Amino acid sequence: MDNPSNLKYTATHEWVRDNGDGTVTVGITAHAQDALGELVYVELPEPGREVSAGDACVVVESTKAASDVYAPVDGVVVEANAALGNEPQTVNESPYERGWLFRMKVGSPAQVGSLLSAADYDAGPGA
């Protein structure tokens, strides 16, 4: 699966969509969901939670393993994808659209710009 070029990526397989309003939407890449296998449970952060880049803030459980998902930048969680509570497999089916995990207000917009481009992700961690 091609990684959308309009997104930014982390070395730990999160993707970030800049919403243009000081918030970003965060999910896991197709590479990550493929490696995990079918997701059976997602534990999402509560809105209002402050996170720093690199903080574990989501747990995804699959038929293979449980894994942490990390905050890509500093900020405050403003929304979690509640639909995943009943349908965690949506992350597998639509990792870049309906399978998003949470939205956050970014503390430092420069952090978003320093994340990996799709080409850099594809050549490195996502290879």
C-alpha cells in the first residue's frame, strides 16, 4: 500500500495529518497494521490528556500482540475515534481514513514539519 504523500510519518509507524487549524489527526501506518494483524481492541486516550512527543498514549491489541502507539508531537488530545471501540478492525480496513486513532491540538507546529515525509518513511522504517 502506498503511504499518502500529504501525511507526515514517525519512525515508530504513526502517521500525522495536519488539519490546518492547529490540530492534527494521528493513526498508524498500513505497514504497522499489517505487521500487527487483525486488531481486536484499541485503548484510546481521553480528550484533555496532555502528551509529549514519544509518550505511549494508545494501546492496540491484535491476534498477534499488544503494542503501544506514541504521540508524534507535543500537545493535548482533543478527540478520540470512539467508533473503534466497537470496530477496531477499521484500523486494518482503512488505516488512513476511517481508522484514525485520535486528534490533538499541537503544542509546537514546528514539530509537525520535522516529521518524516512519505518518501523518507518509505525508504526507512516503512520499507
